[in-house]
Amino acid sequence: MSEVQSQPNTQQQDVQQKDFQKRSDAVAKLYNTYPFPPEAILDEPPPGYNWRWNWKTAYNFCTGRLPDRLDARILDAGCGTGVGTEYLVHLNPQAQVIGIDLSEGAINVATERCQRSGADRVQFHNMSLYDIDQIPGEFDLINCVGVLHHLPDPKRGIQALSKKLAPGGIMHIFVYAELGRWEIQLMQEAIALLQGDKRGDYVDGVNVGRQVFASLPESNRILKRDKERWCLENHLDANFADMYVHPQEVDYNVNTVFELIEAADDLEFVGFSNPDYWNLERLLGQSPEMMERANRLSDRQRYRLTEVLDPEITHYEFFLARPPLLKADWSDDDALLKTIPERNPCMEGWPARQIFNYDYKIMNLDDATWEFLSACDG
């Protein structure tokens, strides 16, 4: 009897696997047609920084202290054309970096990009994120930006990555948010309807989308939103295709983001990397009573309250960690006085009195702050 009952399950698994592979192939086809991101390749290191890609600053954000070692092993999971990978190499001169991507065309661009900019401590592999166990060893930092939400099974994806994260290691995740992308979802559906049986022809999809936008009245909500937020980057077809004709996309809210996180094996949520957005004071600070009520909520409920009150959020960026993650305790004055401070390397314009901080926000330094930072350098 057990053999008879197992046959339908096997057939169902075969059907699911075929559908799974079909969707993965569709994603690979998109990025082979339009390698992404489409940023220009330079014969020099990339400009500026992203502090989330700097091992020291990312680790400091998560722990309040510097890492014990700088020769980190870093994985760029779903590296695309290597824009982020290139930064990971140049921002971490002692690290070894590995980039993987499903698209062979994107990997070819990534390889050229890093070769031309002198990013020579990197290896690329044309492979699915699901197959990351084929690469030996563990990683201190895993960067996965704009990838999980394009997988047929994001939970399986984050589980695969979590198994490669070393104890005390951190993982940086970026996934789409549904609230701030509502108009994008509507345009995606409109293009799909107009494409009909030509869905999967991404050049046609871009052409259809361009014509629809050109036809919409100026008062149209979708057009207005595109002009407000997206049109400057979407003049490139690769960006337009990634946004509006992608064959596989999952958009999240706070509740489903934490369901995704809970699928990761034994990883802990460290925090969102844009804490200013999640500060309810900016939304309810004028009402002490409402703030008191909000403070009685759980962390997750407060996060949800924030996004429903400010639904402009288009993505979530956060850090996970594999315990034990050793965090600093600066409540001990003796320990604090014994530390040797170091200036954040992600700082533009220093040593001027007006600089960009790690988040590219302008800061005007008073005398005490400027003297302290100067002493850190000295």
C-alpha cells in the first residue's frame, strides 16, 4: 500500500521540479538578454562606497565593534554584472570574494568589469544560488542584494545561503517591499496582459511597456509614480526590463519578510540597515499617547505599524547573523576608555568640516567632532 501511495507524490514532485526549472530558466533568459545591472565598466576602481559592502563598517553596525580579522571570506550571491562585487573587492583589500550568478552573460560582464578595475581577488561561478553547497567552505559575509525575491522558492534560497554562513558571520539581504511598489505591480500586469502569448519575449515586453507609458495621460497615477521615482534609471532598457517585465518576482511586507527570515537555519535578525526609517518618533512623536501605545507593541508590530503609516518603502535591507555574534558592551567605562577609536572609512570629503557620512548624508562637523576625528586619524 505504501508503494502505491508514494507514486502520486513522486509525480507531483516531478511536476513541481519542472515548473521550478522553467521559472529559473526564464530568469536566466531575462538576464542573458539584458545583463543587469547595466552600469558602465570603468578602467579604475568604482566611485564612492556602500557601507553595507565594507566588512569593517557592516560588522561594526551589527556588533558595535571591529572584526577580529580583515581577511574575510565574502560571497556575493546573485552578483549579476558584478557592480556590487567590484565594490566588495575594492572596499575590502584583504578579503577574498566569490561571486555567483545564474546568468552566463552577466558573469561574463562581471569578469570583465573586475579585471578592468583591478579587482583581482575575486572568483566568479556561473551557478544557481541553490547550488551554493558546491563551493567549499563558509563565508564571513554573505551579500545577497535583489536576488531572493526573484527566486522560485526564496525560502529554499535563504536556507541554502544560511548553511554557508560561518559562526559569527553576517548576511546582508535586500528584498522588494510591496507597499511602495504597488504601481510597479500594476504595470507589470498590464504589460503581461498586452503581451499575451509573447510573454517571455523580453524585448517585446520592453517595447510594449514603453508604448504604454507614452500613451498614458499625464494625470495617470502609474505614470506619475514612474516619473517621481523611477524614470531616470529606467531610460536604460535593462533597468526597465528588470522592473517591469521580470518573469519571477515576490514582493514582501514586514510579516512575510520575517517569515522568510524564520526559514533561515538558526540565523538571528540583527536589524534593518536603515534604522531612521523605522523610528516611529518621526510619525507619532507629536502624540505622546500614541507613542506610549506603540511602545507596548512587539518589535515586529512596531515595524508593521511604521510601514503602514509610511507606505513609501520600496525595499527592505537588513542583516542576519549566525550565533555566536559577539557584541560590544560599552556600558563599562573602563572598557570604553581602553578602546582605540577608528574613523569610519565610509566618509566622503574628509578632512573638510562638511562631509558626507556613511549614508551619504551631509554633516557639518563642530570643533569637538572634527578634533576627535582628526585624533582618530593621528
